[in-house]
Amino acid sequence: MVPLFYNTRSLWARRLSTGLTVVGLGLVVFVFSAVLMLANGIESALASGGDPSNVVVLRKGATSELVSGVGRDAVRVLATDPQVASGPEGLPLVAGERVVLLSLPSGRTQAMNTSARGISEASFEARPEIQLISGRRPRPGTNEVVLGRSLVGTSPEATLGGELRFARQRWPVVGVFAARGGAFESEVWADGMRLGTAFGREDFSSVLVRLRSPAQVDAFVNRVAADPRFTLEARPEPAYWADQASGLAAFIRVLGLFVSFVFSIGAVLGAMITMYAQVATRVAELGMLRAVGFRRRSVLASVVVESAMLGAAGGVLGALGALATRWIHVRTLNFQTFAAVSFGFSPTPAILLGALLFGTGMGLLGGLLPALRASRLSILDALRA
Amino acid sequence: MNYAGLAARDLMRNPLRMTLTILAGAVGVTAFIFLSTVIDLFYYNARAAQVDRLIVRNKVSFTQPLPLSYYARIAALPGVTAVTHQEWFGGKVGDSQKDFFANFAVDARTFLDVFPEFVVPPAQLAAFRGDPCGALVGEQLAQRFGWKVGDRVTLKGQLYPGDWTFNVHGVYRGARPGVDTTTLVFGYRCLNESDRLTEAMKDKVGIYAVRVDDPARSAEVAAAIDRLFDNSPYPTKTESEKAFQMGFVAMSSAIVTAVRVVSSVILLIILLVIGNTLAMGVRERTRDFATLRALGFRPRTVVGLVLAESSFIGLCSAALGVTVAPVLVGVFTKLIAARFGPMPDNLTRAHTLWISALAAVVVALLAGVGPALRAVRLPVAEGLRKVA
Amino acid sequence: MNLDARPAPAPMVRLRGVSKTYRRGTVEVPVLAGVDLTIATGAFEAFMGPSGSGKSTLLNLVSGLDRPTTGVVEVAGRDLALLDDRELSDWRAAHVGFVFQLYNLIPVLTAAENVELPLLLTPLSRGERRRHVAAALELVGLGHRVGHRPPQMSGGEQQRVAIARAIVSDPDLIIADEPTGDLDRKGAEAVLDLFGVLHRDLHKTLVMVTHDPHAAERAGRVHHLDKGVLQ
């Protein structure tokens, strides 16, 4: 085996080429991992909305709350199900909710579509993941609203103590809540009756039902589907939210992987150019290695290892760069729901490992042909060069 | 032989490296064109928007309805030449999100007055207008599902519960390239006169689209419409079709920005790859360049040789990329079409191709600047003795 | 080519008080110290001396590739200090031909194209250039190898191509830096014979640096340099 320091020194001797190649590979790895982190961020922002004990009841066939409608009597019927959990005062945890789209001013002239949720008494109790981080809950029967924490600062009045204006009414902000990074953090919550009146909506968009335990979810879903009294469809809450994000996450993922794939071809070519040059300038040295007794295989391995080093360095650089995007927060339109969602780049160990492997793999691939050329050199020709 | 000949010979010094570099450059150009086209996709509707068309929507948000009674009041305003209304129906053919396509309830009588870019044979149009539950489908959509005139299409409603069956009376084409032919429209009466609608849902429309006689006065007309309904329970927001569509783009701006950033990263990668190759070439030719200088060639000739090489790489990469990219875009749109509905054909615009080719050449030239300067900076006497 | 010989009264090269110092990091290394030298037009003079004696530096100064730290270098009556980098390029193209130890041919160009290079700097037409190239290659005895590239030729042949390149534009002064240093005896003799032709028949001024006593023998006068001083 040819010692590794021979490779490191050779790379160092041609720092400029080495540096350019590593930066090129690094940029590719950066895009690759940033994209995966973003898709992961979208999924964890939206898909983490929802509790395993909860079901969302929508009109049969509706894909989102925005296009669904549920009659008010359905809430009463659903509340009689024996498996429904009870709140602190024996109140069944069943909440008819109205979801509407608002257009809040954002920045100069732009408007951002925002989901507003008209809540019932049980809405907070039924969702243990909701934590007020400042202020208090809205009082029933008033126009008071609480904001998901992603919304704070996105619109001029979107802050504790501010006053939103929509539907020709004023809505004072009395609290801010967190929802473990989930989709609710991009919502405005207001009293269901007041919101319904303001938007001319009598029926509910959806009914949230909390069951005694996650084990009861499947049976409940089946009971709702089979119940002849209404044409409703119940879905586990986590599944509902995962679905809401699937389009956007898939778009980002397909786009990103597509781009990474195309990029990686370019980067492999770049690594190949550098490694061919490394081999070409070291023909005499490689011939000497063979002359003193290193086998063809060792020379081949040496060149491949050197190229893999380039790739690994690029991988580290790209992964570090991608980690730096953790502090960037993104807010964009989910074209499935027409409402804005906020999310960040969320790294996972798997993505970082993948980035390193991806970089090293590109290096390996780029080094293969040059290594083959190096190992095929005739000793005599090489020494004469 | 002449200077061009000299430059040409130099290019073939290391054919393998030259080929790899051009391929890498072409990959970059391809990716750049691809991403520019993805950005175009976001702006697609905004670019197709007509200047003389206004969109009237509920001020609260476009998902809130407007009363049908506004129709006559808008039509009576001076400067308004045609008005129509439409309502997002959101029906699906299957149960999954996969077969998604846009479908609207439109006012059969006035639809084509405001949207003349949709072309339907007169006989088909007459049939469509004569049947309350008649439907028109876009060429591309008809192709996708194999629909033809005379077919009955059943959609599952979301906003409007139940199954709805429409009679396809016509297939529309675009009057010019770039018109979206992936939607289905059907008569509003079919919806509004159905007994499945509650009283509150009746006589409501999604948006009004308005044509004005003079595009220069569209802001004035928009203001007049909004003033008309300012104190009603359903105040409106009227803006040009372009502004309406740009609103959606603005809400996706984070993604558009991200794609733009990635596009610049590509240019950077091309710069690195070509720069690397040129730097290697210059280093290996140090003695040749010194010899040329000793013979009396001026520095700018040497710079010219290096830049000729870089622009050659740039041009070849651009040519190759411009050829390959549209194919790649086609593959991508097929991949995402399953989820987001069919994409318009021929997305890659000539404009994008030109810009990308230009960018490639400029970037290649930039990549040549450093190596070219290095080629002439080294003292001649020193370079003459350099063994490559 | 200008073949008629006119005895020129003015010297081709005149160095007055020429010194050259290089900087190696923070240390100043003197290479030439107060060299005074005159080379007559039409002369063939050789410089010998151990490595590091300043021979090559002297050659670089005379051919306008480098500038002295102090002193005046005059070639063909021109003070080279008065020319800027661009003018110096043009001056070299018109007046100086080079022969290097490692030939310095462009590997991707054929013999004919290598010889043609200096002519690209002249207003000659394509046809005229081709005639000059053919004449120069004929003179060095390589008329049959016009289409060959340097890697396909022996060292001696490559050096003869380089000589053809040095004379094709009919310069007054030919500078040769160790022209036989990389050649075998036979190749070296051929090159030196050619130098004789250039000197005697074409009346060129030749300035040659060499380690090779056989080569130095051919020159009209031999200067010895040691530690930057002319002996």
C-alpha cells in the first residue's frame, strides 16, 4: 500500500487545483444536503402537526379543511361516541372548527395567505401539543386571537398586543402559542363563532375528536365511515397533516434531487479532470513506485484513495455549509392549501452522513478512470517521461 | 497558420481534459436552463395574464365568495367591455390527489368574451351554451384522460359534496402558444341550480374577470369597482390579472429565491471547473508562453490565446447544454405531472436558452481572466527554463 | 533574407557598468557586478563560466528579457532602458532570434508552424511567410520534416528547427543559451556547423552561452565569467 501522506502531500503540492475541485464538490454536496434538510423541514413542520390520539373528521372526499364542510349536528353525534376522551370538567373533547383563509399584509404591498382557525371550547384541551408561550387564550365570544409563533413579525400587527384587521373587523392579539414546530404554528386562532359570523360560515370545516388512546383510532375511523347518519370521513390527525405537506415536500425533494444528480455529474467530471492532471504530472513518480516494487493494484488504490480524499473534503465542506442554513427560516405558500407555511432546514444525522458519503462517492467515481490509466503505465515509459 | 490556427492547435493539446471540461460545463448550462425554467413555471400564469383584464375577488381572501348580483353592477360601469365570473370547483376524477387538475364553474355566455385566448369551434360552443351541465375541456387535459366530445365526465366534489356529471361539448385550444389547456370548465347553472346547494351557497361566485376598453385606464376602473362595493358586506379587491397572479408568486418567493440561489451556485461551479482546467493548461504551458513572449509576442496575444480557449469551452458547453436541457425539462415535468397535474408543453423558452448560453460564455471568459493574467505575469526569463 | 554584407562600424552590443541583483526572500544576491562589454556587429562570441556565474543573466539582459539593476544596455544603438514592455516585445520580434538549451518548441505545432511563429508578428502575407519558412528549414537541412511535430523528432533535429525559427525573421542578433547542452556529440556538431554558416555566410551577430569547450572553440572570442565578473 502506498502511504497516505504521499497523497496528501501531492494534493497539497497542487493546492490551487485541489482547492478549486474541493470547493466545486463542496458546493454540490451543499445543494444536495440543503435540499434534503429543507424537504425534511417541510415535513416536520407540517407532518408533526397532530396527535396520535386525534382524528380529523371532514366531509367525505374533501382533501383539506379549507374545502370541507361539516354540519353542526354532526358534532353532537360524534360527541356521543363512547371512546371520545373527556376534558377536565367532563366535557367531551370534540371540537367543531372553521378554517378560513385570510390575506394579511406582509412587507410593502405583498399579501400573505394565512389560515385562520375558528376554535371551540375543546380545541386547546384536545391538542396537548399546543403551548401558550406568551399572553393568554382568547376569551370565548370575543374577537381576541392567538398567533402561532411562526406568524409573529410576518405582518406589521402580528405580535402580542397588536391588532389584526380582516373581514372588516378588528382582532386584538392576546397570545402566542407553540405547537412543537408543527403546522399550527402558521395559523391564527380565533373564537369559532365570531370567525364564522365574520366570514358568513355557519357550518364547520372539520371536527377534531380526541380519543381515549391511539389504539382506538382505527376503529373510530371505521365507525364514522360506516355511520349512515352522515357522509363524513375521519382520518388520523398526523396522517391528515402529513398529506397536507406531501405535495410541497415532494416538489422540493424531486427538484432538489434532480438538481443534485445533474450537479454531481458535473462535479465527478471536475474531480476526473483534476485526477487526470495529478496522474499526468506524476507519471515519473508513479513509474518509480512501480519500479521499486509497488503492484499495479497499489498504484490504482493510491490514486482512487487520493480522489476519495478530495471528495470527502468536499463532503465535509458541503455538509458544514448546509449546517449553517439551520438559522435560515423559510415562509412560503403551500399550493395544496393555499396558505403560507413556515419551516426551516432541519438536519438529521442521516442527511449529514449521506452528504459525506455522497461527496466521497463522487470523488471515488472521478478517480476511477485516472487510476486505471495510472496503473496501466508501463514502468519503462513512465521512468523515461 | 495564423493566430486562430495557433489557438486551435492549443485547444487540442489535451483533448481528454478539454472534452471533460466541456461536458462539465454543458452539465452546468443544462442545470442552469432547467432551474430557470422551473422559475418560469412559477411565473407561467402571470406571464400569460392579459393587460386589459382585471380580477375582482373578495377583499378578505380569494376563497371567500362574492354575490352573483355584482355581475350587473360591474358590467354597467364605464370602461368595462365584458364581465364573466368563475368559481373554483375543486372536483377530482379519482380518490387520490394524483389525478389533480383545475376545474371551474364558469358563466357559459360570457366566458369566452373575457378569455378569448381559448378557442372553441362555434358548433361546440353553441352546444356548451345550450346545456346547463355542459363542459369544455382543454386539449392537453382531453389527451391525458382520453376525453372527447360527447363523453360524460363525473367529478367528485369537495366544496360541493357528491358526484357531478358533465357533458363534454367541446375541446378548446390556445389561440397562441403558452395558453393553459389543462383545465375543465362547466356551466355555472349546473352548480347554482342544483338542489344540493344550501341557501347560503346559492348565487355566490368565486371571482369576476373584467375586460376594460383601454388598458391604460385599468387602474381607474379597478378603483371604481372597489368603491362600488366598499360598504357592502362583501367588499372587493380588484387588481390586474397580472398582479393577481403575481400575488401567488410573491407568496412562493422563498422557493423562487432558493432556486435562484442554486442557479448562481451552478454558475460558480462552472467557473471553478473551467477555471481549474485553464489554470492547469496555463501552468503546463508556462514555457511555451514564455517562448512566445521571447519571440516578441505581446502579452495581450498570450492573454488572447487563453481567453480564446476559455470562450471556446464556454461556447461548446453552451451549445451542448442548450441542446440537452429541453429534454431534461421534459423528463422533470413528466415526473411532477403525476402530482401537480399536467404541465404546459414547450416550457423552455428561447429567451432562457439565449440568456443561459450568454451566461456560460461570460462565466467561461471570467474563468479565463485569472489564468491569463498568470500566464503573462511570470518573468519571461524565468518561464523559459520551466520544465512542465 | 538580407545577404549582402556591409561592414558596420557601430558595435552590436554595448554594456556599460551593468549590475544585476536578485532578491531571494530578504537576501540580495548579486549576479552581475559592473560588467563592461562590447560585441562588434557580425561577431560570434561565447561566454563560459561555472553555474551561477551570471552567464544566463547576461544573455537575458542583452536580449531584452530582463532589465539591469544599474548600468546601460545598448543593442544595435538602442538603449533598451528607454523601451517599455510592449516596445521591447516589438523590438525583440524585429531584432533578436533565440536558441534555447531545451529548444522551447511548441509541442502541438508542426516544425513549419513553429518556424512560422515569429513571422506572425510581421506584415508578411501567407505566401511570403510560407516561402521564408521553407527557406529557413532548407537552410537547417530539415526541408523534409516540415509536417512533423517536436515529439516526433530527435533533440538535434528539434534544435535545428529552433535555429530555423531564430533566423526566419532575419534578426540582427542571435542569442543562444547552451544550444548544445542537451544534445549528443553528433547533434551538437550539426548545430555548431549551422552557427558557422549563420556567422560566416549570413553575417549574423551570435552571442552564445555554453559549458561545452567544443562549442566555445567555434566562437571568434570566448569570455569567461566568474561570480558575476568578466575575467
